[in-house]
Amino acid sequence: MSPPKPSAPFDFVVVGAGSFGSVVANRLSADPATRVLLLEAGPRDDYKWIHVPGGYGRMMFHPELNWRFETEADPGIAGRRNYWPRGKILGGSSALNGLLWVRGQREDFEHWASLGCRGWGWEGVLPHFRATESFADGDPALRGRDGEIGVEAGERHELVDAFLAGARECGIPRAADYNGAEQEGVAYFQINKRQGARQSCSMAFLRPAEKRPNFTVETGARATRLLFEGARCVGLEYEQNGALHEVRAARETILSAGALQPPQLLVLPGIGPAEHLREHGMPVRLDLPGVGENMQDHLQIRLLFRASRPVTNNDLAKSWLGRNSGFTISTLQLRPESRGTVRLGSADPRAAPRMQPNYLARPLDVETSLRGVRRVAAAPSLAACVAGKHAPGRDVQADDEVIHWARSAGATTIFHPAGTCRMGTGPAAVVDERLRVRGVPGLRVADCSVMPMIVSADTNAACIMIGDKCAAMIREDA
């Protein structure tokens, strides 16, 4: 491959056009005097099924729009590997996720603040949640009305109504607005949708920003190497159409590539655990032991039931699955204690990273999973909708049998990896409370990798909040 071609300098270079990068790039380019370049390894989001709320099944294994990662064999789930789809497209995973809009609990962010993340308590993040959403209901002091992401209540369904009624019979309250003052309770999901179409971060944040002359988006552009002058990061190298390019960032380079690829981009130039770098025969630029550590994910236990009436999507689609009308109820621990790692696959920047989740490695995770399985489908209202249980089967009764079934078959990811470049203080922290990489001027990370502890929720809403708050801090620092 020929030597890299230098390009015109920008003030900011943002890597990754997903839920974080789309917001950061939008907010920074709002200043007409600021030149912003956004790099995305995937293509534009022209595929029609992206914009159909139920179309995410078409993208879960798409070879061009999805990174299609796979974990290492995990002893916690009987040596199984988990498939981890990640968006490789403008909008990132917001273009192919399940559209669920769940912020997380006030206590999540108060806990972040207690871990040394000043300014990330509830009062510090709430303005950024409100600034990015548009939701017609709820308390206006807590919910945004004019943000870019349209949020609507999910459509009614008789199975969901039965589930809600059953939960109330078990003493679980109905949540008026789980993105409001209290999250505890049961409710229909809120989803990021506007006028019947998916509201991805590309549609919400990039489309308006692309009209600005100071904003440039490059697709098919895969970051391969960070560039340095002394200790300072001054830009990066990227590959596009078989050619290498170098781009300089006069002010900062911002990694917004999710939980799996920022550790890889940091380790490749020698920033990470010294022992891991030496393992690959790489020089140690900066011994930062927390890079790639602290990985967390939500592990769901999927219970399968046969429905007593043909009212599921299988029947409506008249697919071959409609012969066995059924539904799934997932139970998961929102604050897992098990921790995994992301490691370099090889020194080739095009190689996928190695991911080891270490699911169910801690006793509390096992105990909580067992309690969740035991409680599901116990209420009379839901029982009336159940014609039979498909998994686990009738032969799975004792606690050790339930856990064995979960490890060997019933447990799978719900696609929320986080925490691999954790924010905070102390030797385990990779970025400080302003998302600056410790010991590396000119470089920040702004994505779910900075979460010191995963939120009690789907991660997309919190990722958008992180992007908005990162841009605000950059403006403040300037």
C-alpha cells in the first residue's frame, strides 16, 4: 500500500458516526468557525430497512452494515461464543438497534459521580438528556420537548397488556414514565421514532449538520493509526478505497467508536497495559492499565412460551414460524458484577479485537439471574396467555438445573458492551471526568466505553447524552 496522503487540517477529527460521534460532530460544527471531520468505516444509511421500525432483523447479520463481532469462548456460558452486532454505517448501532429509549436511573449517575466522575451526577446529565429528546408527555422539568430524537410510546398489544396486568398482581407497580422521576415499575417501552420512522442518530443529528460548509463526513473511512508529536495526539491515519490518508486535528481527536474499537485504537500505538503491549512485541508509549478492562454487558435469560392465541408477530407475518405461535420474556441483571476484557487480536488494525465477557463469573450475577427466571410468568393474567412452556423444559426444575440451562443455552447478550475505557480517577481510569485520555493531550474518548458502570438500561439514550455533554465540555474548555 502506498504511503499515506496528507489532507487539509481540521480543528476536530471524530472517529465513528454512531450515537456518540453523530452528536459530538453536530454540536461542534454548530460553530461556523470550527472545522469538523467525521470518519465512518461503513457506508451511508441509504438501505431502506434502516428507517422501518421493524426492519432491524434485516440488518442483524448484514455483511456491509454490521461489524458482526463474535466473542471468545466464554466459560461462564459453557464455552459458547456470543454474536455481537455493531453498526457499521452512518448512525452506528442506532441504525440497527431495537429503538428502545431508556435513560437509566438517577442512582446510576449518582454512582458515577461517587467514583470520581465529577459533573456526571443526575443534575449534571439531566440537561443533556433533555436537550437531545423530543417527548410530548411526562414532566417538562425532566423530559425534553425540542430535542432532535423523537420519542414515542410503543404500540398497544394484548400480550403486553397481559404482562403488565400480571406484574401488578405480583405487586410490581405501573410506571407512569420510566424516563422520569422513578424507573421502577412496568410500562410499555418508549422508542426513538418520529412519524412512523426510526429516528437514528444519522437522521436526527447528521442530516442537519451536513448542510454546514464547515462539516465534512467521510464514509468507507476506517481509522488505522493515531498520529503523535511527542506525547500529543495530532490526528490519525485512515484507509479509504484502498488508499491510506493522514488527517491532522489542530485541536483534538475524538474517539467515538463504541466499547470495542477505542481500546484497539489506543493499544495499536502503544497506549495500554504494558504487559499486553509486550505480548504483541509493541513498544510501550504509555502504560495505561485500564485500557480494555472493566468490560460489562447485560446478559439476558430468554424464557420461551407458546402463546394460547395467534397474536404474535410470527402469525401476523405468516412466516414458517407461525406454526408455533410464541413469545419471549427476558430477565436480566441491570448492574452486573462480572467484568470482561477487550484485547488486541493482532497488530493488524483491520483485525477484529478479542472480546471475553466473563459472563456469570460473580455469585451475585448467578443469584440474580436465578431469581429473575423463577419470577417470570407466575401471575394469573399472563398465565392465561400461555399454552405451554418451550424453554426451559419441564425437566428443568431445581436451582442447579436452571443455572445449567442458562449457561448452556438460555443466556445470551442483549448487545450492551460498555466500560472498556472507564472514566474516573486512579490507575484503572483511562479518561478523566472531561473524557480526556490521561497522559495524552489532544485525545478524548466519547462513547459507552467511558461508562465506569453500565447504566440500568439500554445504552443508546445514555450514549447520546454522553456525546452532547462531551461537546459542551469541549466548548467550555476552549
